[in-house]
Amino acid sequence: MNGDRGNEIIEDSAPWKRQVFSPGVDALIAEIRQLGGEAELERLFAQFRKEFEPALQQIRDRLMIVAMDRGMEI
């Protein structure tokens, strides 16, 4: 975490005033941070990252098979 824009989801939604999810979700993240819940947010996003990568890999693998079936070189 170096403070640069795009570095972390939680940090991007607050100081950079950048919409990361939706206005409602970003507002909830800001409120939770103000209430001292940053550690809970970190745990939540760690779990999200752990589950998100395998889901993305499955989508990619499925689309690669479809692309190869259509003759696309990969």
C-alpha cells in the first residue's frame, strides 16, 4: 500500500473520491471506515480476493475453450 491511486480498493473509495463499486457501496465503506471498521473491511476484501480469482480463472478457462473451438489461436 503506497497511497497511489488504484493501489487498494478500500483506499481508492475514500481519499481519491473515486467510485469503486456503486455510490451506495462506496458510501457504506466510507461510513464503516469512519466508525473504525477498517480491519473488518480488510478481512472482507481478503476473503473476496480469495474467492474472486478462482471464479475469474474458471470464466477465462471456459472462454478459452470456446475460442479454441471457434479456431482462435491462443
